[in-house]
Amino acid sequence: MIEDFIRQNREAFDDQEPSPRNWKTIEAALPAQRQGWWQSVALWRAAAILFMALSAYLLLPKEWKPHAPPERVALKEFTDVEAYYVKEISNKVALIDAFQRNEGVNGFTQDFQQLEAMYMVLKEEMQKRPSEQVKDALVLNLLVRIDLLNQQLHMLDKGKPEGGKKADAEI
């Protein structure tokens, strides 16, 4: 009944506004609402920023460093590998020189010199434009030279009389 009356006379209610005196009475009757510091928007924004920063810190690796370009990594890796193989090659060359002092240039010497010349060309390329492919070619050249030296030491060791010392440089 009252609902029907309100529906029928709705337009009459919508254009009316309560007086300011009535609003003051209504506000006084409402319970006091205080906004605490924990309800502050600025506080929640600061907490969200702190949470994001802490999450980023915990998720990033502790020893985070910008990645070096692959060319620099290839050059660094190659210098370590080169030092080892050059030492091995020089030891084997010294052993071969001890076996044959005055043999002259033979097939082994020519092959070894060609490999060394190719190595120097590849090393210049590594200095100009370092890459994984050049590094791999340099390491392969070093390995081939060591293999060639091992073969030569084996041949010299076979040709030696039984009473002599054996070359202990083979790996």
C-alpha cells in the first residue's frame, strides 16, 4: 500500500530536497566515522612500492652483472685455453728437438709450420672480430698441432734403440 503510493508519486518525491537543517540533524544522529592512518591511500601506495622493490631485490640474482658481449666472453675463454695448449706444444717441440738436432726440414716440420701460420692468421682474426667460431678454429688448430707432435714423438720413440729412454710427453 505504501509502496504503491510511493511508486505512483515518485516524481513528486524526486524534485524535492531536504532542508539543510534536516541534513544536520541526520548527520548528528549518525555514528562518528573516523578515518584511521591505516586507511590512508598514500600509506597503501607506499606499502605497494616497498613490496615491489623488495620483491625485485629478492628475485634478482645476488651477483647480478650486465652480461658481457659474447665476443668478449669468447676472447677471455680463448686466452685461458691458449695458455694451456701453447705450453703443451712448446714442451713437445723441445722433446722433438732433443731427439733430432740436425735432421733438417722434413714432412713433420712443414706440416707444423703450415699449422702455425694458419694459427697466426686465425689469432689476428680473433683480435679483430672475436667470435665463437674463430675461437673453436683456434682451439682445433692447437689440438691438431699437439696430435701432430704426439705422432712425431711416437715415431721417434719407436726408432730409438731398446736401451734408450722413452719420451714421456705423450698424453
